[in-house]
Amino acid sequence: MTRHEILKTAIEQYGRDAQIDVCIEEMSELTKALIKNRRCHGENLADVLEEIGDVRIMIEQMQMIFGHTGKYELQKIQRLEARLESARGGA
């Protein structure tokens, strides 16, 4: 199976609501790993990377459930660019 097929099958097998709950759990685990990473001066890098991987997988499933975010991401990137330019004095 392809990556897409595996993720689609997970949604179908476990259900939309369960996968949304798993996404929430994985984001929480990433949050905890990031806090610990900062507190422990980077000693848990492997944990952070593993949790990032988990969250990315779940984000893919969320996009399959809710739709793609390209339009919104572009708007957010443009807004960030404008803030960065403003902070640099409009360079």
C-alpha cells in the first residue's frame, strides 16, 4: 500500500472521530516533548523528532478528513512575510 492508502485505510478502519482524537493526543505529546527539550537543553531530540513525525502523519489524515490547507497556508505565509518586512523597517 502507498502512504496515502495506509492513511485512508486508518481513517476508514478506526473512524474519523477516533483519528481526530489521536491527532489531538499526538499534538499534546509533541507539546510535552518540546517543553522537555527546552528544559533539558535538547537532551531528548529523538523524542521531539518522533513526535513531529507522529503529528505530521496525523496532519495528513486531518487534511484527508477536512480538506487541504494550501489556500490558508499561503495567506499565513504572506502575513508572516509582511510582519517580517515591517519588523525590518519595510526593507
